[in-house]
Amino acid sequence: MNRFRRYAIYYAPRAGAFADATAAWLGWDCQSGRVLAHPVLDGLPRPIAELTAEPRKYGFHGTIKAPFRLAPDATEAGLTRALASLATRLAPVILPRLALHPVKGFIALLPEGETAPLLALGAEVVAALDAFRAPLTATEIARRKPDRLTQRQRALLDEWGYPYVFEEFRFHLTLTGSLPPPEAETVVRVLRPWLAPVLPVPFAIEDLCLFGEDAEGQFHLVSRHALTG
């Protein structure tokens, strides 16, 4: 039985201070399925609940394969087995650190250093598991605003269900919704020292995590698979 309406392959931090802080910031722990109290931080332009409303439902994550509906003949169990097998063939990706940046209006943590191994990991996961993805509906295509995409991004959307894969892939860990530039700058100033003590150095992507979206639109960690290739 398929328990969720959509599935995704994400990076999510293992248990520890980084996972705890980022889950509290968003107000949602996708690993336990619990709503969390936000931290108390002075100097923010708006309540944290407002700043994080958009990314909260996804939980703290980095997208590897974007959310998709299962193909008619696919099952959660089959996807889990395929992901577990894939993880045994892929190696962890180690990057020097994460840094806080505004990205097209929202605030995110971005990896620093040589990202070619991360691009290769993303490409492998997207291609290897695509047989489990149902084709996009017209509504799903329209949601991606195809008129704003480049010709290459539109071709990727049509073939792989998402425009930001392969050479267009930009790994990021989202912390806010879209903000006006002055608010974004203020949030970065407040968040940077608060996050600094818990940011992993180096930053390691050690697992592929299967996530599922429930009927209310909240994403949950379904299973974690260590990269052991």
C-alpha cells in the first residue's frame, strides 16, 4: 500500500545539533512528524512562523529528486528497495562547509567547494529512479511556470519531471520563503551567528532519504539509506 500522495529523495541531516536547530527553525520535525516550537531570536523582521511558512511543510532538506507521484504500477515498497540498492552503489559526498545566502529572494544554506561529485550524485539518483515517477499532468506542468524556463529547463521538465536536474541542479537547503531584499538581509544577519555553532564542518551527504507527502501536504521521513558505494 502506498501511504503518501507524493514521494521525494532528499538529503536530511542525521540526528544531532544541526538537525535539531534547523527543525526548530522551521517548526516541523520531518523525522518524528512533530510540530516544534520556534527558537526565540531577536532582531527578525517578522515572526519566524511567517518567515518559514513556505518551506515548513517540506521539513529541512536538500532536494536530490523532486517530489513526484508514483507511476500506476509502482509501489512504495518497490521504490524503497530500489533506493536502498542504489545507495549501496553510490559514495558519500564531502564538501568543506555550508554558507548562508539569499537565493532568488529566499534564504538558504549552500555548499562551498567543488560540487561536481554532488552534481553526479544528483544525476544518478534522478535517472536511476525515474521509472517510479508518474508523468506530469498539465496542471503540474503549469505549476512550474514553463514560460519562465529556459529552453533547456523546459526540455528537462518534459523528460524528467523537474527543470533543475543534471547541469541545472543547484543543491540548497531552504530556510525561508521569498522575502523582500531588506528583510532577507536582516534574516541573514540574525541567522548567521545562531546557526554557526551547529553547521557541520565538513558538510557530508551520507544518506539518501525517502520522504513522503501526506494528505495535508506535510512531508515525513520514510526511510534513510546510507551511501556505502
